[in-house]
Amino acid sequence: MQRKQDAAAVLIALINIGLDGNTAEWQKANEIISTTTDIAQMWREVFHLAAKHGVVAIAWDGIGRIANSGLLTPEQMPDRTLKLQWAVSVDNIAQRYCKHEALIGKLAGFYHEHGIRLMLLKGYGISLYYPTPEHRECGDIDIWQFGEQKRADKLLRDIKGVKIDEDVHHHTTYVLNGILIENHFDFINIHAHTSNKLIERELQRRAHEEQPQIIEVNGQRVYLPSPNLNALFLLKHAASHFAAVELIFRQVLDWVLFVKRHHADIDWPWLYDFAKQMNLHKFLNCLNAIAIDHFGLEASTLPSFERNKALEERVLNDIIEPEFNEKSPKGNILKSVIFKFRRWWANRWKHRLVHREGLLHTFIVQVYSHLLKPKTLR
């Protein structure tokens, strides 16, 4: 575990330097690099951790700045083989980002022809807050279409012959140009937890009552959530990932950079009050504390909040390496069900941190949810 902690400390320092040249975390990283007995192995561990956390390109930006700053000697830098592997990975990330950008513009244009607006969730929209947007690693594309999801899917199916998958509760999925699209009719899965219905109602209210942001992607108008809608959505999305499986650095950075850009636009009293009603406030406190202590978010941009150092450290350590870190079995549905139960039980402390329902109630609700969509058990 210590080697993981050391690799994480170096990675966090690289992220900060890669984003804005912030060297506040560098002293600890420098001590680790200076005292390690196997520099090559240490850098390989940093690279693999960066890949796991979706921040390979941002860490690479940090390495570039370090190389030009003299913070490390050439002997302390990654070796030539690893640098080549790292550079190729960054190039692949940037190329995939360009494919995302082109597809978003094409998709928005198609829907616009039929009078449907396209809102982006997470992903590309958040990347615009990064100093180098194409270095924010993208996975799938999440969209919301102002209540027109069913008509939008029908148009794709009827006109383009696209196969639409309906095996998940709160969105349909389809693949275009090798990229998975999640078309949301709900922002979050209202079948997973009873309180999600209340959160979804608030998200929908904000989506319909507040003015969305508007950007242009390859000449096409695309919408982004309003700051308040995005704040609640990103918070809930991060909390759900954390409680169910894991949270990665990329998701933490999304929050950090979003708050840096929109802290003055967020209704913090409303967000904290609603988060407390939904039992999300302690997780929100931890997220903000980690952002301040490790990723350069100015405390003055946030309202005062309660600190819990022990909980913050446990949350950060679980982000670095989840306490339950077994891999899901493939192929056997019975093994998959047993694995999911064991993971859920091991993560019950995280459940208590981010959900307001009791464990027994949640177990019953989620069993029923999986029975409605059996393929989610895989």
C-alpha cells in the first residue's frame, strides 16, 4: 500500500503542475523520487496509476513542465521507453477527443434538423474547463434532450438504422463511429435508491427553469447544464460512483475545475441545504476538502464547511486504491451476483456516507431494480 501511496503522491503533484504549474505538492513527490531505490519501477507505477485514474495526458503535461524547470535531474525522469509509451497514450487520448468532438457536432446537427436540442452531460462539456481540453480523457458521450429522448431515438432508428439498446434504467445506449452514446431520459437512476426520485425531480426542475449554457461544436449549437444543475449532477454522479465501485482522479478534477470556473454562479446555500436533505453533505465536504488540500482549489471560493480529517483521509485513500478492489468475474452470472453483493456489503460505509436510505431498504430496492433490467446483473 505504501508504494501505491507514494505513486499517488507523485501523480497528484504531476497533475497540479500539469494543470496550472502549481508546485505545492511537489516537495513530497521530490522526496519520494530522491529516495526510491528503483526510479524506473516507481515511474511505471505512476504511469499505471495515471491510466487507471484517467489522467495520463494531464500527468504528461506535468512531466513536460518538470523537464523544463530543472525540478528533477535527467536521471530522475522516466526512462526513454516509458516516455515513448506515455507519449503514444497521450496522442491516442487527443485523437479520441477529436473523434468525440466531430461526432458531437454531427449528432447535434442531425437532431437540430428535426427540432431537437442536445445537452451534453459531463465529458466534453467539462473538458472545456481544462487548460488543454483534449487532454481530458473521454469515455462515452452522455446527452439529455429536453424530454425528447424517445423521439430522438426513433429518428436515429428509422432514418439512420441505428440499433438502440434499452437494457439500462435511466438511459438508452447506441454506438456511432465506435463511440458509445448514453441518451438520458433521467439524469440519474431513479430505480437505484428511493431518494434518487427526489434528486431527479430537483435536477429536472433546474433543467427546465434555468437557462442552459450554449456552446458551438463544429458549427453546431450544443447546450450545457446551468451551473446549479451541473453542481448537483456532478456531485451526485461522483457520490454514486464512489459508493458503488470507485471514484477516480478525473472525476475529482472535473469537480475542481468546474468549481474554479463557476463558484460565483453556484447557489451554495441551496446546494448545501439540498445535499443535507439527501445525506450528501458529508461527501460534499470531503470532496471540497480534497480539492482544497491537494488540487489547489482556493478555500475562499467556497462557503465554510465542517472538516473531518479522518473521514477525508479515508475517502482520499479509497479514491487512490478502493478498500474493496477485487475485479468482477466474467461470464458466470451467479459469480457476478455474488461478487456484486460482496462489493456492496464491503462498501456499506460508503453507502452510509452518500445515501440516506438504510441498507436493508436499499438491498430490497436494488434487487427489484436488477430484476426489472436483468442484464445489469452482468
